Amino acid sequence: MEYHNKSTYIIILGIFLIAFSVLFLLKPSLKFATNTRTTITGAGISGFITGIVGTGGALRAIFLTGFNLEKTKYIATAAVIALATDSTRIPLYLYQGFLLPQYYYYIPIFFVTAIGGSFLGRKIVGRINQTTFKKIVLLSIILVSIKFIIDGSSSILK
């Protein structure tokens, strides 16, 4: 069986995310069916890809954007997913020694910062309309995807 470099998958993910972001920008009314099957498929793909490349936030964002959720529901859903993911990941990182004890004091600082950022984000999002919110999300996904492609390419070219 041939081994594929993680960088190749990151580049493919970046291209996929840019393609979907551009598609959603060009066709704002386009959306995924909001049913259990689509939700489970999106979550499964997102989880699988996250396991392969080690990152899944941008992919989750594109799936949530595809459901065309109202901005406050989008943010709440993303926050719940992030909380669930991080509350299972952090203990695992601690157990496996990925986070050294001298850095443990950062955990409550990051927690407070995340909550503060959520409140600040809520105030900012309250001041922009739904269309602008969706465009900001999609443009952010494109920027992250460009970084995926650059990082993956530079890793392969080393």
C-alpha cells in the first residue's frame, strides 16, 4: 500500500474548500438539505478528514454554511461543536503528554479568553446583516484554504 503524505491531503482539502466557498459566494441561495442524513454525512466526512489532516474547523464551517443557518444559529452550532470537540481532545492531549505540565496554567487563560471572545463576537455579529456574515465566513474559509495549499506545497517541496 502506498503511503500518501499528509501535505497532499491538506492541499486537496484547501482546493475543495475554495471550490465550495466560491460556489456558495456565486450562488447564495444554494444550500444542503437540512435532514438527518445530510447532517450525519457532513459530520462523518468532517470527522474523518480531521483525523487524516489534523484540522477540521474550516471543513465544519463549510458544512454549516451549506445549511444556510441564520447567523446566531450558525455561531451557536459552531460553538457547541467546538466545545464538544475540545472537551474530549484536551484530556487526551494531557494524558498523552502533548501538553507539558509547565503550560497547564494556560488552560484557564484560554478558557476565559474564549468566553470573552464569544461575547465580543456576539456584539460584532449583531451589527452585520446575514448576507455580510455569510460572505465574511466564506472569505475566511478561502483565506485559511490558501494557507493550507501554501503550507502543504512548501512541505512537499522541502
